[in-house]
Amino acid sequence: MTALLLDHLWQSTLFAAAVGAVVLLLQGNAARVRFLVWFAASAKFLVPFAALAWLGHWLLPPASSVPVLVDWAPAAEPYFAPVASSHALTAAVPTAPAWDWSVLLLAVWALGSLVLVARWLSRWMKLRAALSEADALVSIAGHPVRRAAASLEPGLFGIWRPVIVLPQDIDTRLSAAELEAVLVHEACHRDHRDNLLAAVHMLVEALFWFHPLVWWLGARLNDERERACDEAVLASGQPPEIYAESILKVCKLYVHSPLACVAGVSGGVLKQRIERIVVNAVALPLGLARKLVLAGFAGAALVVPLSAGLLMAPLVQAAQSRPDTVITPERIAVLSSQQAAPRNAISDFNPLEFDRYVGQYQLGASTIEWVSRADSHYFIQLTGQMKVEVFPESPTSFFATVVHAQISFEHDAKGGISGAVLHQNGLERFAPRVSLETAKAVEEALETRVKANKPSPGTEAAIRHQIQSIQAGAQDYAVMVPPLASMARAQWSGTKQAFAAMGPYKSITFKKVAPGGADIYNVSFERGDIEWRIAPLTSNGKIEGMFFRMMP
């Protein structure tokens, strides 16, 4: 969770920096445009790019079955080869006592948010109490207003149905022309829904109070919204001198609004506002070039994360068990026996025929199956593993000798090669043929994760849960994908004996991300250690691949 939050923070910060660059291009244009651009930077803190990426992934229909994690290396210990999730499974396995700093950080964050919200809520309740005796709606200069016996400046009160509230004595302190200018200003806040937008940014400040950029954005929003109303007042024909004088009088005679979501007259940097009002410079219209920049920026902000989700979707869907296969322990046993049977290579196979199969096949979310030929030698190489030579037993089927595994190829309706089927560990897993660009993207994404060397969310908790269930005498197959559950059931007797010999559980330590993408943990017991590899969990919290071995 901490990693996700940090990703969201740096992405939102980078987005705000890009917004700042766009705002620089709009300095001569209407303040309302700049306000909306800054507000987009604020709203970004509430919308993680990960959510948009998920939406892009969701737009692509899910695959009919699950991906698999494979390893060509023969395993002396129980090896579970089918699939993975981002949902953390709970475990009641006792752990060595350790201080979790994330709990303290979470408590500090929550406390800061609560203090801030409580402070604002207190101010809001005081305002409500002060305005509770306000008069009924009346019309002044064509604007519906209410009067209250309070020293608060003229302002707009309310989020959903805001109303202009004036001090009762304002008629005696401001001239009719000055009061009309103030009313036009507040009407502008009302028409722009400034209270609602300010409340949204206050939510951002409450959630991310520790980020200085959030408060800086709040100042920019307040300054631009007041400038936008100033421009609207002057555009309505109000004399600049009278309007400036009305603002100065309000600042002198009344109390400034204590909440950003109660828009008053005296907000923003007062000196700069008065100077701009007196000069009465006309904002330049938003030309075609700037409109294109804004449209391009808005489009990129949406398209980039959505595209990321769409690009990742095939990576999660690629490897499939045979759609017409019901996986049972009995079937696994039969297939394992068939796959372990002796094979004979045919002698009349033309090496050039193999070139039809040369290419890339996606066997899992982070596994590419590379098929290549060197003269009359044929090779299969899985991501993060060594090349394995295979030999033809038919024009479409090949077998390895270093491990009990075979690979066959399938054709589409036009005679092209549509995919490959890996026959190993009692399973038949289909890998569709993919482009070179897709294959490189898969391996580059994996390389990035390996370099970051951070475990996938939920894998440690999933291991703890499995240890608990195994030591309780009833391994939890419900949290596994069906192929893995079937294999685990078939190996249950050996698994139970192995763990019984290890004694009570002591601790678990993350070691690294394996070249193939699995998370590697060292699990300590009273009488030894186990190296446990687990694939990233599936999108619905299932374990899709595990492998463990006893350490010497």
C-alpha cells in the first residue's frame, strides 16, 4: 500500500508540474481558464493513474482462463506451476515480533487528517450559528441575498445551493455603486460553483495535508478564482475605481472568510488584485494554438494511463489452459505419465519447416516463450531462463530431454501458426503468438519490476496463509486457481510430511524478485528453512503459481 501511495504522489506531483508549464502559456488569457487547469492538478490527487489504467484494462474483455508460471528446470521438491493477485490474504500464523512503521505512519496521517477536518468543521459550525438568524431572501440590485447580524465579509454561503449573505449594516458603509460591484463579484462565485470546487480541494488538502504542493495549489486556486471574478466584474461594466474601493472597504470593515468554501470578496493577494483592477487590462482570447495545447494535454492525461491498461491487458490474459479441458488430479496424473514417457525424434524433419514456428509466444503475464532455430537445432527459451533444445517427434510437436516437457504448435483457419501449447507438469497450456513489440514490452516490464526488487502486493500474506493451513492439516485450495489447486491436492501427502519435519513457523523474509517474475522468500522454521517462490497474485486474489524447496 505504501508503494502504491508513493507512486500516486510522484505521479500527481509530476502532473502538477506539467500543469504549471501549461499555465505559463496562459498568463495573458482569462483567469478562469487558469483556475480550471490548476483545479485539474488538484483533482488528479483524487484520481490515481492506476485507476485509469485499471479502466483501460477493464475495457478489454477478460481471458477465458488463467495464465501460468512455468519453469523448465526439474523440481525435486513439490512444484506448483499454474497462476497469481493484488488482494492480500490474511493469515493467523504467528510471526516474530517486529515494529511495523507503516502503522505509525498511517496513524500520523489519519490524525493529521482528522485534526484538519475537525478544525474546518468547527469553523463551519460557527458560521452556521452566526448566519442561522439571517433574514429571508431579498433582492438587492437584482441579486437574491440574505442579511445577517455578523461581522463576516459579504460572501457566498453553502455548497449545493449557495446564497449570498451580506452584513446587515453594509448599506450604511458602502455606496450603492460599491455594493452593486460586491454583489456582481459574489454572483460570479455562485455562477462558477466556486464553493463546491473549493470543497473538493479542501478534501485533497485533508487527505494529503503532508504534501506542500497541495497547499501551494490551494493558494493558486484562490488567487485565480478571485482574479476570474474581478475580470467578470469589470467586464460587466463596473467602474474599476469604485470596484477597487469597495474591496478595500470590505477588507477594512469586515472579517475575512475563514473557509475557502465560503467565497468572499477579499481573497487572493490583495495588492496584486487592486493593481490589476485599476489597470483594467483585458484578457486575451484563447486562440486556436492554446486551445490545441489544452486539448492535447487533457487528452494525454486520459489516454496515457488508459493505454497503459489496454497494453497490460493482453499481458495478463495471454497464457491459457486448454478451454475444453477440465483439470482434475486424475487428469494431471494421466498427462504427467504421458509427458514422462520416452520420446523418439523423427529423422526426416526438414529444418526449414521449423521456421514457421520461429517467433514469440506469450505464456503468462510476464513470460515469453522464444522459439528459434540454429541450423538443424531447435530451441525454446522462457523469459529469465536458459535455452532448451527440443527435438521433433512430428512435424508439429517437439520434446525436450532435460525435463519432461513437450511443445506443439497450432494453426489458424488460414494455415498460419496461431499459438503454441506447452505440455508439462500434467498440464497443457496454450500461449498465443504475439508480435515482437509485445514480447519486448512484456520482458521490459518484467525487467523493471526485477530491478525495483519489491514484492508484489499480497504475496507474503498468501504464503503465511498457506503455512497456517498446511500446519493446521487442511491446505486452503480455495485461494488457488483451479490448476494449482489440483496439483496441490495431488502433492498434499508429500507437502504435509515435509512441513511436519520442519517444526513450528518462525519468520518470513523477502529475498528478491526472480528473473522470471516470482517473489522469492526465505521462510524459517524451528528445524530449517524453506525457499518459497510465489507468482504475483491474480486480479481476484488467487494464487496461480508456487514452488518451494528445503534449504540445506
